[in-house]
Amino acid sequence: MLDQTKEVRLRKSLNATVLNMVFTDDEIELIRADKVNGLTYRQLVEKWKMSGKGQAHYIVNHKYQTKK
């Protein structure tokens, strides 16, 4: 059904979204550490200047891979 390998699809999707990526891999780890240390999503949004709580939730709970 899929005509491209997972690696090719991932590479193409990262190339397409690299301009939209705001945080580096190191920053993602710091954001996740802040959440573990008790910050709320609203506090994460304010601290890291995110667009909203949905972005904070996605970063904390999903695989967020960057090339930065």
C-alpha cells in the first residue's frame, strides 16, 4: 500500500516542516523535564513562548523530532 519506506517518508516530512519547528531537541528535553517537575501546560506556554496549550501538550506527549 505504501510505496515509500518509513525512512523516506520521515525524511520528506521533516524537510517539509523544518521551517515550522521552533524548538531544538535539547529544548524539547528541557520542556519535558519542566512538565515532570510540576509545571502546568499554561506555565510551559508562558515560559517557552508557545502558541498555546495544545502545542505544549503535543510536545510533552508525542514524538517531536527536529533536525536543529
